[in-house]
Amino acid sequence: MATMEVNADCVGIGAFCSQHKDGFSGVIKSAPEDFQVQEVSEDGDIAQLDKAEKTGAMLIAPSTQEKVKRENLDICEPNEGWNAFLEVSLGTEVVQRIAGIVLESIEVVDVPAPAHLNDKVRLLHAIQHCYPGVQSNNGKDDDTGHTILKLSLDPVYQKLRHGGVDEDDSNVILAFLLRGPLDTGADAGVALKGNRTKDQRTLIHRVVASATNCLVTKSSDHGGVHVYFSPKTLRRKRKHDTYLQFVLKKTNVDHFTALDILARTCHAAVSDFSVAGTKDKRAVTFQQVVVKNVSHDTLWKAQDTLAAEGLHVGGLRYVERPLSLGQSSGNRFTIRIRDVHAAPQVVQAAMASVTDGGVINYFGYQRVGDPTTVPTRAHHIGHAMLRHDWERAFRLLFSQTQAHDLNLATKQAFLESGNLSQAIKDLPHKCVSERAALMGLKRHGATEYKKAMLQIPYHRRVMYLHAYQSVLFNRMATYRLNTHGRNVVKGDLVLDTATKSIRVVEEYPEREHLDDVVLPLVGTKVVYPNNDVGDKYMELLRAEGVDPATWTQEATVRGAYRSLICRPSHVEWDMVVDAGVVTVSMHLPPGSFATIFLRELMKEHPAVATGTLDAHGTPSDDVDGNPE
């Protein structure tokens, strides 16, 4: 089994599992059309824009908009009060951690969800009453599969507090917003504290307007401010949400830019759009998207505007609910490899070998960064965060994180001068993480590196942690295959397909299949192999100065499990020998990387045409490489 040295300076991609000896070289992504990605639904449907979908005809009516019968639950405050109820229900320690969310010292708190609806609603009501700035989303416990409540800071509350609205008024505003426009007396609004100066009232007007478009403010007598639901919100208060699903085709547009364009064009929020996974930028991609409360006509009339931005839509139909991450069975890839000079027999042998033996399920460069072009990659920052070395994490953020970092001079100038105001002025707004960290230093103090890093938006901050997880997985996958090859051994972890649970192989390993072997992504909620592979995990973590037992809420990952081997299906290929072009199509499961398939096939990483790859050290443009 061919190997390369595995050390802290690489991303762990160091082994091959296929049996063919001869690879071949080639170039990908000479044009976006050379790399096509089509999402495959859970039902096996491949996303595409055919002639029927381009007509703009509605495929399904909005499910007759049947009224959903809702049970009105009368929730009364208990005799002991909501605070005491919360203490009894969750315990003092958990309640203190919830309070930490409001103080922004804790990011997320997981709470077991009561089994009965009445109990769940009562608990949520208590949390909202005591901590209006805390929001709740449903989740699942990785170990038990039971429903949990994931508590975090409400973004509207965060904007109010960061904008200068005090805690009492922010609580009043959030409580009013949570009661909703259907609440009795909602039309009368709610009063904030009085006796304010004109400047103080102006600040509240401005901050509330920027925090949410659901509310409006008006000055009242005696220097007071009243908050009301906006006329638009009141007009829509009895309107049920609708969900419009469509196929999105994008050409050479990254995932987040595409959503920004759709939101701007449809006069919606980015959060109104849901997808099953992100798709590559340097490609032509097709995927299902669901948008909330945007009409068919609005989306269809935006076709010309979208087309000018490299986006096309079709297959519009109303559905009952939004999409969730991972809600697909993978992707269908069609990739054109150019400048291939190998004989057809070599290509044929490689295709047969990879189809039969599968691919090591490494995380690709899109997730972990390209070690050949990017000095500082996302996993370096994640490693520093997990070691609680916040100053190092901050300084790494301001080093070279891209192959062609146009802002490197500005970042280095700041590290040398410490001039915060100048750096904030000079860094463009697209440098979201850097600017957020700078604003954190400006707000909390020049050496408050931890607080500065915690100002980075959560989804970007956790990306660094996931990148470090991914590099460790790659390194351990290399060790596992170099040490034990394709044999299942005692102590391996396997996915029990019958129970969908993880178990340790304790006897008869020869009865197990390599396809079922999984490796953990390090975290607080995983178990490790009960053999030398598990020992190697611990040795590696110790050598890197990482101890999951010391992780805090601000820098932690729960962990997950990932298959060691990815098996492509529906593999088809052809070769035009004179042109030196090989075209390959295959279906990969969610979270697997086409570039890793090509590496296994070609016995080397494929070259990427100059000027077509956005080679960032921070992961972007995953193909369904969703966070674990």
C-alpha cells in the first residue's frame, strides 16, 4: 500500500486502497462545464433542468392550503414561579449555563426534550420567560438518537445588545417578538423605559430597525419609545408559511454567493432558503432548494436577473417543509479530465480497480486546505482553538490563509503596528472572520484574543474546528490502512446496518466487511477503536496537546463517525484518445469528495487548471461535505 509521511504539516492524505499499480496524470476544471455535479434525492431522482422544467409551469398546487388544526395549550405560570420551575426541571448547573448564553460566554447548551408535547411547551415557555434572548432548535443526541433542545443566543437579541440596547429593554423587545402578532394586545405594542435623550431614542430606533424587519419603533411622550409589529408583519400574521421547492443550476458561483443573490432578488432572507448540502464553486451544479414564503411568480419573473449572475431555476413546486442538511443520497458527478496521455488499457484497469475496491473516504482539499499552496490552513486555526491558545489562533487568522492572499499586506501591517482602526478600514467586508475578530479586540481590549475570536460568526468559527477534525480523521485513516490493510480486526468500530448503531468488533472479525468499518471524528461524544488504532488516536492527541476532556463550550466538537471506505456506484467512462480526454461519471454518497475519487483513480492528485481553483486555506465549496 503506497504511503507518504504523515506529520503535523500535511493533511493526512497518504494511502491508496485500490489494487492497480499504474496511474495517470491529467488536468481538471479547465472550464466549469468540465466538472458537473447533480444532487441525488433520497428517492434517487437526479436534479436537472429539462425542457419541461424550463416552461415555468407549476408542477403541484400549494397542497390546497388546508388549515392545520392546532391545539391551543393553556400554559399558566406555576405557583412557585418560572425561575423555580426551571431550576427544578433542569437543575441549577444547567440553568447557570443557559444564563451563560445570554452573557455570550457559552455558545450552545443541549437540554433533553420532554417526551410529551405539553411538558415540552411548558419548558420552552419557562425558558423564554426567564431568558427571552435564548432561542431553541430541535436536535438529536448522537448517542441515543433522542430529541434534544439546542439552546443558543437569538440573533435579534444579539444585534440589540451589540448595538447598545440595554439588557432590560432587549428582554422586553424579545418577549414581545416571541409572543407574536397573533397575541392579544399585539396591536398596542410595548413600551420601553422612558426619560431618554434624543440621541438615546435615535439609537434604539436605528438598532431595532437593523435587527429585524418585523418591528417598528416610535417615540412617545416623556422621552419614551414604543415598539410595534410592522404593518407588513401584521398583514401576514394569519398567513401560513408556504414552501416552494425548485432546482437551482449554478455555473461558477459559490454556495453562499448564490444564496445571497437569490435572497436579494426574491426580497427574502438567506435563512429562508434551505438545501441538502453545499456544492462546488468551480463547476456546473444542480441541486434542490426550498424557499419559504416566496411565490412561484416572484421566483420565475427573476429569471433574467438570476441568469446574469450564472443562476437558473426550474421544476418549481410547493412542498410541505424545508430541506435539512444531509437530506439526499449523494451526488452524481460528470468530470472531464484533460491532457491524459496514458494508454486506454491503463485507464480501464484503474476504473475497474477503483469500482471494485472503493476509495479511502478522505476529506478533500476543499475541507482541509491545499498543503502545497496554502501556508496557514483552517485546521491550524482549529488546532490552536482546541488547545485554548487563542492568541495563536488570532495570529494565524492574520497570516497567509489563501494561495493568492490579496489582503496579506494589510493583515501583516496590523500585526506589526497594532493599529485596529486602520486595519478595520483597510480590510474589505468580504474578510468576515478577520473583521469580526478585529471588532472583538476593539470592543474588549487589545489582548482579549479569546473574546475576539468568539466574535467570528458561529458557522465560520466551527468550520475551523471541523477542519482539524477532518485532518485527524485523514491521518488515522492512513494509519489504519497502512497497519491492517483491508482486513477487519478485533477492536475495529463497525456500523451495524440493522440497528444503525456503532459497535466494537469483539470476535469473528473475518465475518465483517471493510465497507462497514468507521473511524471517529474526535469529539466529546464518540468512542474510539479498542485496539492499536484507538491507542494511536490517544497518542496523536497527546502529541498535539489536545485533550477533549478540557474542551470548553466555546471550542468543542461533539464528534461523529465516518466510513473508512467510500464505494462509488454507477461508474461510467469513456476516452477520446486523440484529444487526450477522459470523461468519468459516478455516484458518491453524501460527504464524499470527487477529487479524492480522482486521486485514487489516477494515483495522484489531479492538476487543476490555472486560474480556476479558489485555493483557500479555509474550507469552502464542499460537495456535501457537511460538518460532522
